[in-house]
Amino acid sequence: MFRKTIAVLATLVITQIVVVAQQQDDIIGVQGTGGHSCTLSYQGETFPCALGANGVTSNKVEGDDCTPAGSFPLRRVFYRADRVPNPNTALLTNITQPNYGWCDDPSAPEYNTFVTLPFEPSHEELWLNGSYYDLMSVIGYNDAPPVPGLGSAIFFHVTPDYGSTSGCVALALSDLQWVLARITTTTMMNITA
């Protein structure tokens, strides 16, 4: 009986170790390295990335050009079908249209949500001339529910040159495609300074 109990306990411990290891593999680590530069680590790979112009903060407010610190889910993916192929990802995908936007007006009831244009309150257009939003995922920051003024439109998107963002996390297109192809619906992004 003693040996059977030890064997059952050993199996439980090994199972917990495997689950913890799997959970750690499902965390995208974003580490600020000074200013707007960062490294992103996921499933044993590390990539250079870009953050908000003012780095990472635990006190994010609208318009501060900071990337929020914390652990956040990835909600869904938008992509420009005229520029990039349909992304291979477990997340819900949306083909970006010219009338897609994201409300960044703290006084609007739609604050920090997807909107269709025309839209009178302040908003960000998701259909850009540049490549930044050719492929992007919504980072689940300040969205359950949105609190006015705590920051909006925090995305995981393309960077052509690793320049600063307005608070988003940005990767080269091929790196972003690699990460999105491997995430699950439970993957979390952990952002630290």
C-alpha cells in the first residue's frame, strides 16, 4: 500500500511539473531593455521588439506613449488581405476593412473597442498606408470592462524599423507571423520593464 501511495504521489507531482512547464511555454515574455527597445521570448525563441516611446509602466494612462506592464491575453487578429496571407493562428481572425477603427476617446461609451467608420469620437484607423497594422493582434489590456482614461488601442503589431510605438508591442512581420502561428487561445503576454 505504501509503494502504491508513493507511486500515485510521484505521478501527481510529475503531472504538475508537466502542466507548469506547458503553462510557461504558453507565456509570451516581453522584457523592456531600455527606452522603447525590448526582447520578446516565446517557446525558446527570442526576438527584438519595440515598445511605447516612454517604455513600460504599471500606471498606464491614455496618451502617455507607454506600454502597460502586466499579463494580458491576446483577443483576436486583424490582417490586411491585400498585403499579407491569412494568418495561421488559433485566434479569431478578421480581414481589416478601410472602415475599421478603434475608439481612443475616454469620453465615448465605445472607449477601447472596435468601431466602424465614420465615427465621430477620437479613434485610430486600422487601415493604414504604412505596414504597422498589416497584421496585428489586440492585447487584452483595459478591456474587461474598459476604464476611461487608462489606455486604449494596445496592439501586438508589425514594426518595419523597431521605432517606438504609442504603447503597443511590435515585431518584424516574419517574427509576428511565427508567434501567432504557435499561440493558443489561452496564451498570455507578460510585459515587464
